[in-house]
Amino acid sequence: MLGDIITPDLFASALRMATPLALAAIGGTICERSGVVNIALEGIMLTGAFAGAAITLATGNPWVGVLAAVLAGVAIAAIHAFASINLRADQVVSGTGLNILALGLTGFLMERLYGHPGTTDPVKMIRPLFSLPKPPEGFVGEVLRWVEGVFLSHTPIVYAAIVIAVVAQWAMYKTRWGLRLRALGEHPKAADTVGISVYRGRWAAVLMSGALAGLAGANLVIEQVGSFTENMTNGRGFIALAANIFGRWTPAGSYLASLLFGFADALQIKLQMFRGQIDIPPQFFLMLPYVLTVIVLAGVIGRAVGPAAVGQPYEKG
Amino acid sequence: MPVLELRGITKIFPGVVANDDVSLTLDSGEIVALLGENGAGKTTLMNVVYGLLSADGGEVLVDGKPARIKSPRDAIDHGIGMVHQHFMLVEPLTVTENIVLGREPGRWGVIDFAAARERVRALSEQYGLKVDPDAKIQDLSVGMQQRVEILKALYQGARVLILDEPTAVLTPQEVHELFSVVRSLVEEGLSVVFITHKLEEVIAVADRIVVMRDGRVVGETKPAETDMVGLARMMVGRDVVLRIEKGASVCGEPVLEVEDLHVLDDRRLEAVRGVTFTVCGGEVVAIAGVDGNGQRELVEAIVGLRRPQGGAIRTKGRDVTHATAREAIEAKISHIPEDRHRRGLVLDFTIAENLVLGDHREEPYAKRGVMRPSVIAEMARERISAYDVRTPSERVLASALSGGNQQKVVVAREIGRGPELLVAAQPTRGLDVGAIEFVHRQIIAQRDAGKAVLLVSFELEEVMALADRILVIYEGRIVREFAAGEADDQTLGYYMTGGGGSKLEPAAAAAAETGGER
């Protein structure tokens, strides 16, 4: 039975499941590194998913849908940026408010646009990037089947997430932007006194996190599920926040942590297929990713220290 | 022509005129000390020059030309650099990263770290400011961090360097080094504004002294033309007693007995290694030592904030070795902690709330678990006037007070409680002469009332001014005891830095401690 569970398909699924988490988690990393907590990732992802579905349905072009999802994410993030940077609101309150807003807004728009709650019509999906020939039989074929299954069977945003993780990791430690970003979240006044604009830097970081979480929503709808369902993000934004912490506020770490959570999710789905053979209620498998989140956050990782000034509004002078 | 000139700078905060028509010049290659009490407006003035605050009136001239300085960027572009009292360094970043931040070498947004490191190394050699370019700030000592700050200003092309209270956080040794750094900077052609409220520093380092009080410049002088007493009078506006007069101590019964005490620090290393001493009613016993030799752990053990590993602590014969902080208060031990912001006060509480902390559950301030605001307010008003806390009302938040007034609130609470033993750790840290005088008077008043006082201080001046007996602590052991007036600061400094006891074997240390007992 183990051979039935551990298949290329399981790992491919893990990579797929990890993608929206990773995109949002990297967004969260960038945002928190600038000193702004973004608890609204969940809501942004959900809004992105809805915008992606609605625009794809309206235009018939899933790529336009992806763009719409990113822009919708940026729009919600802009509200968060304005509230927490310019108005110096409590960032957790602002984020929580936006999460509730996103849930209500997408539900409301469902009814207005499609006349019913629940799930939209299927949208045109983006296909996997590579179409592969059927591998031959034998050992070579088995190896090929694994390589293809795990690495080459994916849609574009899955690969994009890996590229984004690598680029963001490099940029955070090697570029002017990255150095300034890290300074902003640790000691904004120090950045200010050497002439770096705290507001501008934080705005850019929050908008970037909005774009990434929006892209995560697009991946969910246009590459994975194929339709929008109310509250379909189902806590992924919060798991992404956990992945950001587990990844110690680094893009690469966030990606790897997301991979772990994605694997838990994939395993959970796989195990449900063997419901008959394993005498454990399926609810326990469903819990797996969340239990893992709790365990990870509760201390497997030891004491995680985030940016020193995260969550604190900056006031000049 | 002066490199920097301020003409009629006025800065008004709601309700306060922080700078009132202030004019000042700084010549090339000159060290000007800006002297004044906390709250006199020195830092405000320099923040205006550095573009962190915008003035309500007046102008700044650089090299004789009016300069519009709206932000730190503008100030840097005019060749003005500032080392802030609270360092503007990003702790997890490296020395190099901090120095180049905001002006990173490289192209296309990619930082050329090799070039950056080279620039830092070159600067640090040119000015004799040795520092490891790859070390993280959080691993450096405060003195080293300050060097990084100075290097940062130099990297940005500063020709005028403003140092805001640069010695507040330094050890005497580091202060010495800083002075020679400042002199070499001036030799290299820089001009320096040195903000401070410490009189001896002004005399030691300045070419010219400008004194500020209540937002105005009240005088200007040169070190050769004045002395500490004259400067203190100018700064405070009245005669200040720099050293409190006190009579001989009348020693009563032992109040605090510490016996072979062993205490661990936060890293679980032994910080206090078998300390034995006694403090009697009616005397001030000072623990003199360089920071980090076990003073903090010793104090925390006595006041119930840290569990000793071994030994005993008794107050008036009662065993308080394992007392909690609450039991320590009940045993009439009061504690003026060394860090008033972290331990002395709850900054977001009002003065009244801060004053009642620790007694808040006791009658008459509370009844059946419910606090009685009117009783507390009345007590607060009494103590505010008795301890001369300058505040419009007892409902003001502690965070709104100046450092000196905050410390008065702490002193008012701890002494107002009526302790038998007062443990005062660094009770005048960061205070100006007027406030120091006040706190010193309170401590001597306690002693004269027959109470026991244990003073911990890194400042020899303070130790010698207040103590009846001095215990020198080094690496967690009491290495010498002196009676008041028996040792000068050189002798104390010698023992404080391990001169007499660094190689002490446990037996010899024990002998030295027994010698220190009464």
C-alpha cells in the first residue's frame, strides 16, 4: 500500500499545494521585513481568486484573469498600506478587517454577478507548461516517470513561484532594495536618518505582498480548481503567515516551509483515497496541515525572532 | 567664516518653546560643547540642524550660505553628520551594511559588497577607528557601536559632526578613547558639536562652551575661563552642590546580611561568586565596579527578582534568600532599578499609577481588591510635591516626563514606601546635575533617618560622594573594602579592573572577603 501512497503524483501534488502558500508567504516575508504585519494575506488571496475567476469568465482569457487577480490583490493591499502606514492604524486590526471585508465582498459580488451563492461556473484554466510523451517501460521509464511527474507536470505559476523565491532571496541579501527593506523593519528611524523614505519603502513592500497574494489566488482558481467557491482559500493565508515565520522571514525559507505544509496537504488528500483500508476517520487527515502548523509554530523551530520594528507604525520626528 | 551658523532658531512644541531664538556658530576645526540640563533644548536644536525637525523660525547657514534642510538627506548633502544618543544602527546587519546604508556602492541596484568593505576599511584606517567590517552590530560593545556611527557619518561625507550625549552609555575607559577620537577628527579637518550635560567632559574636550537653559542660550565661555561650579551655576540657573555635605554615619544594627551568595546570570554562568557583606542601619554601602561584574545579578537576588544558587540573604534577621519581589517589598526592601524605562516605570501608566505600584493591593490604596482612585490620587499629589516632580498633574503619563522627573517618580515611590533597606542601582544614570543633587540628598536623608542603603554605581564620583563604606566588586567577588575617604579614584579603578584580585584563588578571595566583613 505504501507504494500506492508514495507516487510521483504525491510529490507533484505537494509542489502544487505549496504554490499558493509560498507566494503568499513570500509576500508576507517582504511585507514584514519592511515592518508591516500583513494578516490580510488570506483576504487578499481570496479577492485575487475571485477577480481571477470573474475576469476569466468575462473575457475568456485566463491570462487576463491572472493579471486581474494581481491587480485586485494590490488594490486590497493598498487599503492596508494606507491604514497602517499613513493612518498608523493597528496593523492586526486593519488586516482582520480586510479579511472580513474580502469574505463579505466576494460573497456579495457572487450573488450580484451570478445570481447565486456557492461556486461559479468553470473557468478556462491554464494548462501545464510542458506536454510530455508517454515514458517507455522499464527502469529508465520509471525514472523518467518520476522526473516528469514531480518536476515537469506543472502549470506556469508553479514554476513562477520557484523563480520568485530564488530571485527574492537573492534580492533581499544582495541588492540595495533588500538592504533597505531589512533596515526598515528593524530600525525605521535609522533608515530615515540616512535619507531612506520609510513610507515609500513600506508602501512598496505592502503592495508587493498584495501582488504576490493575488497571484496565489489566481493559481488556486485558474490553475488548480477551475472555479471560484466562497471562502475557497480556507485559511491558506494564515498558513502562509506560519510558513513565513517557519522560514525565518526569508523568501527561500518561506518557500521550503510552504513545501512542507503543501506536502502535508497532499498526503492528507492521498490518504483520504485509502479511507477503506485505513481505519482512521478522514477528519484526522484533514487536520494534518493545521496540526502541523500548530506544532511548527509552537516550538519545533525554537524561538523565532522577527524584524524588531514589525507592527509598529512609524512616525517622523 | 564659520562652517555652521544658526540664526534665531525657534522651535515650538504644543505648550513648550523648546528653542527660543537660538543662535550659534561653529568654526572650522573647532569643538563646541553644547551644555545644558535634560530638556534644555540641546537635542531639539541639533535635530533641527539635521533635518529631523523643522524649525518654526530662524535659519541655518553652512559655509556662510543659507541652507534649506528639510530632511536628514539634505543635512547629509550639506556635509552635516549626527551621532544620535540612541544609536541609529540596525542590529542584525553588519558594520559595513550599516555604514553604507542609503548610499550603497554598486550598479543596477546590486550592492558591490567588496567595494563597500574596502571603503569602510580605508575610512577606519584614515581616522584610526578600528572595527571589524563584517561583525554584526548586535555583537559589538556600545563603544564599538559608537565608532560605527562615527564612521557612518564620515562615509556620508560629514565635515560637521554632531555628537548627541555621546558619553551617556560609555564606560570611563571608552569615554577616554572617544575624546582622543574626537581630537583626531578635528585634526583631520572636521568640526564637532558635542552635546552633553556632564561638566567634567566639557572642560576636558571643548574649545568653546555654549550653555543652554529652558530653550535659550544663556552663556558662552571657554574651559580656561571657568570651572565646574561656574558651569553648573550657568546651566541650572542657581548654585548647585556638586558634592553633598554629610555628617559621619551612625551605624545601627545590621539590616542587610548577605552570606556567601552565589547567583547565575541569564546565560546560566555564575555571575556572583560567593559574596559576603553587611549593611547597617544608618550607613550607605557602595558596590563599586565596572559594568558586568555581577552587580546586576547581586541586586536582583537581593530584591527578589532572581533566585540565588546558594548562600543566604537576611534583612533584620529575617531570611529572604528565596523571597519573591512581593515578599521583598513586604520585608521593607525598596529598589531603585538601574533602568527606569524597563524596570522602574510602566511608561504607559500615569504618574499616580506608577506611584502606587507595589502597594496597589494594600490598604488604604485598595479595599477588597478594588483600587481607590481618590486615595491614590491624593497620595500621588503629596509625593509629587514632596519629591518635586515637575508635572501639571498626577494623571500625566510617565512617558511624557523628562528623564530627571521620571527618576524622581521612581525615587518617590521607593522611598515613600518607607523601607528599611534601599537598594539603589545607578540611581542617577543619565540625569543632569540638578537632578543628581536631588537624588543624592534623598539617599543621604534615608541614611540619616537610620535606614540602610546599598548603592550600586559605575560612577566613582557618585560612589565617593555618597558611600560610608566602599566594596569593590570584580568578576563576581568583593575584592577590596575601603572606608569613606580611604581610597581615591585611581586606587578604586585599579581594583575595579582586576588590579588586586584578578588572579585570586578561591581561598585568597574568601580571605579577602572575610577581611571585608565587620
